[in-house]
Amino acid sequence: MKKYLLTLLLVAQPIFSELVLEITKGSDNPYSVALINFNGSNSAKYQVTSIVKNDLDRTGEFRILENNKLLSIPSSEEELNYSDFKLLGVDFIVMGSVAEEDISNIAATYKVFSVKTESQIRTSTVYGVPNKIRQLSHYISDGIYEEITGLQGVASTRLLYVTEERSKDRSLFKLIVADADGSNEQILLRSTEPIISPSWSPDSKQVAYVSFETGMAKVFTQYIATGKREIVLENQFQISSPSWSPNGKYLSLTMYQDGNAEIYILNLKNKNLTRLTNHYSIDTESSWSPNGSKVMFTSGRSGSPQLYEINLRKFNTVPKRVTFEGNYNAKGSYLPNGEGVIFVHRKNSSFQIALKYFNENFVRPLTNSKLDESPSISPNGNVIVYAISENGTGLLAGVTLSGARFRLPIQKGEVREPSWSGFLR
Amino acid sequence: MFNIQSKINKNLFNLFIFVFLISSCSSINVTEEVVYDGGISTVEASIREESSLDYETRAIFTNATVYFEFDKFNLNSKSLQTLKSAVAAMKDNSSIKITISGHADERGTREYNLALGQRRAESVRDYFAVNGINANRVTVKSYGEERPLSNGSDETSYAKNRRAEIN
């Protein structure tokens, strides 16, 4: 018993210290899910239950009931008494177990039951390695999410972001990749010069970013697994704001060849450049539509920063203005379904994250603090992660389209410029 | 009745996910999958060496800085005064080469601010060009909002950060 307790403490401690998840508001009409503590002979079961609960909580779409809120705790399907769950208004029941098959293998099996139909609707097994329980748990969360909502989950995806640690005479910048819940941080690049505008390749195996390490802004690409990196264009001009085309063959970027910011498309294979904009005002922050037929960008051509769209299939047409409300609309990116755009919108003196559907002629504000920046949308289109500024430091926050809000754990230093990967599972 | 679908996972290790759909009055979704972990490598950016500086000629020039309004890049009368003496110093000593770096405050997006910093530096370059300074003596770049002089989030700090530095 003593040994058992000790193991529990050792395992549980890091989870609670590294992950401070604050759900400030959830969906108005959440699914009620009874999450029964996972079974199993080893300590992993506590970790799995806790991570799955956090993942499901963060979606904002569930009300999770754990063992202490339930009338009965079945350990198998045979013991399941649906009426105990009906009384509590539970919609779905999840139960599962974790088994260490040998030293290098671990398997988790989970089942989802519908209280309405009084039947099992899913049974799944996930295989992993013991020191990656977190990833294994995220797979379970995504399976449950998928089964209940019909949408692909994003607990197993990753975030890319930049941190800055300031000391007296210099700053240390880091490009970091972490799980979607902010845990499991790993450093991709460390530099004493600024790093900005990180973004993922469509297959999520590479990242592109701007590093000032050569003395001016230059775009680099880097493989996550090997660390192999390159400057995408060797010339004397400043280059920034990289964005990968959906097919992975092109990078749109901003180059200062004429001194002024203009958007180009770079063919990554033969390094051919196609100029996309030609205007004396600022043109930057390009991003691709999901099917690759359009590029959205920020332009100062109307006298204030506004979003514009270029249709790549109608060459030489005038860019179409997308935003009209307010005098600052910038860094737009398309929703994964292509039906709208998220961007930074200035309202009075505050910068907020906003959404505009193309079939509507008004802006929907999604956040309400003072200096919200860098929105990036999850691959399932449901969650937006962005940077906020609080008490003089930057941190990451999230909002779901259903209205749930959360904060990601605070890192050392200032955190900024989050970018959401594609699906990895 | 069994309906077996298989799809190949996109990931490195060609993982397979088998989805068995059992159709009866109630259907159970059965899946099996393996956690993918591709590994991660850390890179240290090698920082270029600062070019050797000519302190004598730099001293004459004394690091001039000019300031700008929010989202603006035009030079005001005070800036013109500052730049006038800079032009004079460059005419006195034709060996001086300068770098103009443009900066922005933290408000607004980082990439737009990078472009705005560039416009500010370009405004200063244009002034030098109009006043007869050869373009090959002037290098222009922008740091956007990445190198603030003051870290505060108030108008006093913002005003200090919206600048172009000549050195």
C-alpha cells in the first residue's frame, strides 16, 4: 500500500504542476459525459484519466462527471446500470483500462456507451510507449470527441510558438513546439535575435519562420525531426511572413525588394518567384485559402490596414477588399471550411480577435481584452489560439467557436505567435 | 453484416487504422491505432559576428533617432532638424556609411509592424537621397516591434518605440 501511494505521488505530481488549465466559459449546451476512472494494474491509469478529462474540458463542449459525481461505478459493461446515469442527465459513458504489455509497450482500451440508446457505440485500442502516456491519452480524447461530436479532435495536434526571455542586456528567443494543451514543450530553435511568424507545412513535418540571426529578417524552413534547416531565398533583401500553400509546393512570403513590402509566391522546388502584389503601400501577411485558389493579405492601400483577397485563378485582377469595419484589420487566415476569415480587429483602442463569414457583412468579435494578436485556428476549425498581453507579459489563450475560453499554462518568459499544426493522428 | 474500411495513416511508420463498422440495430465503431512520435531536434542559431566598427567616424555621427506617430511614417519638423545635422556629418566625411533601422510600437500585428518599420526607415533614406547622399552609403532594415527601447504598454513607451535609428 505504501509503495502504491508513493508511485501515485511521483506520477501525479508533474501533471498538476505543468498544466494549469483555466476554463473561463464553456458551451451553453454541453454533452454530459461520465468519465469513469480508467482501470489497470499500473499507475498510468490515473494519468490517462486526468489528461483525458483536461482534453475534453478544454474543448468546451462537454460537462464531465468523474467517479465522485456518479451514483454507481461500473467496472465493465455487465455492471452498467443505465438508469443511474439517466438520473444524472448523462448522455454518454466512457470506461477504459490501461495495460502495460511489456517494458516498451502500453495499450489502452476504451469504450463509449450511449445512455439514450442504452448501448455501446465504440470500442477502441491505442498502442503506445510508457514514457509517452500523454500522447496516448490525447489519442483517447480525440477518439471520444470524434465519436460524440462527429468531428475530428485536436488533442493530439501540436502548437508552435515563440518565447522571449529578457535579461538586462539581451533577450533569448526560442521557437517551441508543444502538445495542443501546452505540455510537452520542446525547443526547435534558440537564438539571441528575434524569431517571428512561425507556421507549419501542410504535412506538419516542417516549420517556416522568420529569424533575424543574419542581421535582417530572413525566412527559414526546418524539419522538426532532424533539425535540418535552410534559408529559402539567398539574396540581399529582407524576407518575412511565410505561409505554405495547401499542397506544400509553394511558400507565399513578403519580400522588400523595392524597399516596400510586397507579396510573392516562391516555388520551393525550383525557387522561381512570382510577384503577387504591386502597390506603393504595405502588402504583407499572406495566407492561403484551404483549396489553394486564393491568397488573403493585409494591405494599407486604403489608408489603413485592411484584408484583401487575390484570386490566383484570375491573374492580374484587382485584389478584392474583404474587411470594411474599423480602421485596423490584419493577419487574416481562412477557416478550414473556407467560409470565413479570422483576423486581428481594432475596436476603439483595443486589438481583438474577430471572425467574419463571407456571407455576412459584419464582424463577430471573439475576444475582448486589449492587445490580442496572432490568431491561429485548429485544423478542425473549432478552436482559435491567440496571444494576449497581461501585466506586461505575453501568454496564450484559446476560444472555441461555441464560446468556451481557456488559457494555456504560463511558460517562462513571454509567449507569442502561436501556430496550430495540422492533424497528426 | 460487416463493413470493413481501412485507411492508411499519413504518418511515417505507415500505421494502419482499421475501422470495423458493425451494422445492426445498434452499430459499434471499433478502432485500433498506434501513437505516432516523430521526434524533435533542437537547433542553435549561429549568430553572425558584428562587422568591425569604425568608432572614430561613428562618434562624429552620434546615433541619431527620429520618432513617428502611430501607423505613420512621415518625418515631422523635429525629425528634419535631426536629419539635417546627420546629412551635414555625412557630407563632411565621405567614408561614413550608415544603417537606418525602422521600429514600431507593440500595437498591431508583428508583420505589419515590420513593414511599417521599413517604411519609416525608407522615409529617412529618402531624405538622405534628396539631400545628395549616395544610396550605396545607406543600408535600410526593419526590426518592427521586436526591439523596443521601452517595454511599457503605455503611450510614453509607445512613442519612444516608434522610431528610426541611424548609426
